[in-house]
Amino acid sequence: MAYQNLRVVEIIFTPPLKTRPLEGTNNKIKTLHKMAYGFRDISSSLNLKL
């Protein structure tokens, strides 16, 4: 019984999955979106470099 309670507490306090790679991708998309502001079509904005 005590082992089960300890396992529940361990599950509650373990940190969730790391989201750093996803945050980096979102940041790149936001930067690209800001750089492309004002372009009329996608083809001219695809020539931008990060």
C-alpha cells in the first residue's frame, strides 16, 4: 500500500515532457512571419533567410 502511494506522489511531481524543441520551432515561425510582413505573396517571402 505504501509503495502505491509513493508511486502516485512520484508521478504527480515528475516534470512533464520538455517543450524546448517545440518552442524553438515556434520562435522560428514567428520570426519568419515578422520578416515576411508586407509581402504580397508567398513566393517573394520564401526568399528570406533566417
